[in-house]
Amino acid sequence: MSFDGVANPIQKYKRPWRVLVEPSDFVFYNAGDIAMMQAALFRMRSMWPEATIQVLTDDPERLVMYCPFIEPLPAAGRHAWVQ
């Protein structure tokens, strides 16, 4: 995939990207949602290996169990912001 003639868009910028993912579920109990999230995160990681990829979660241990290559980010701030 090419963006503006650059094979990897991160190479266009001098600093690594930070990707924030807001999942459909913050506790990861639905197997179908987990499978779709794993596939999406795996693709993001393969496209942008040097990027920091964080997922909002209420259960960081469960997220790391399913996606050990991803950084959990507490969703408490997001919950407070939308209330």
C-alpha cells in the first residue's frame, strides 16, 4: 500500500507513530470481538512495526493475554470524558 508515494507512511515522518484503538468492548469477554481485534491489531503491527499501538481497556491483563504485542491504556479517562 502506498500513501503519497511512500510505501510506509511512518517513514515520511521523523518520529514513530502512536496509534490509539478504541475497541467495541473494554473488557474482552466476546470471543468474536477478540478475534476481530486480534486480526486488526496484527495487521496494524505488520504495517507499522515501529509504531506504539495502544488499546483502551478496563482489563489490561486480559488484553495482554490476547495481544501481548500491544500496550494497554486504561479506559478510565475516556469513561470520565464522555460522561
